[in-house]
Amino acid sequence: MDSESNFFLNRIKAVKYAAKGFWILITSEKSIIAQVIIGILITIVGFIMNISATEWMFQIFAIGLILVAESLNTAIEKISDFIHPEYHKKIGHIKDISAGAAFFAAIFAVIIGLIIYIPKFI
């Protein structure tokens, strides 16, 4: 097999592993499931409110930002628990920082939502 074939085979394997991780997240992680449900509800609201293409871009970005941040937070928590299963102050601090990053994403997503939807009700 030449290196070009290996490159494409490796890309296919990478997509397979990513899809597996995606499936694990959306079927077993409560925080991700909750965020997916919220994202679906907000998407429905977007259709009902007939938001513009630009508003859709920002809304989709905000939903994606939340899902990525929550996913990375979950990964950091899982790694932390694997490395140090019992409570440890420094591991707790790391997990708090990771959750804080997801909270940052949530704050900005709410701000984006308010910018999009408040004018529709005024």
C-alpha cells in the first residue's frame, strides 16, 4: 500500500473514531443530551421566529460552541477521574476550571440568543 492510500485509510479511521465519540456523547452524557435538546428547541424557535441567515449563522455557532465546550469539559473530567479517582483538591480545581470554560460558552450563547430574539419581541 502506498502512502497516499494509507493517508486516506487513516482519515477514514479518524472519522470513524470521531463518530464513535460523538455517539457516546449524545447517548450517554447527560450534559450533552440536555444541550442537544436545548439546541433543538432553539432551532425550532428560530424557524417559528423566521430568523435571518445571519442570525442562523450566529445561532448555529452558539449551539456548536456550547456542544464543543461541554464535550471538552466532559473529556477533561473523565481524564481527571481516571488519573485520580478519589477526591483531590488540585483535580477538583482543574475540573472547576474546565466547567468554567463551558460556562463562558453558555454566557456568550445566551448573549447571542438575547441579541437575536429580544428585538423580535419589542
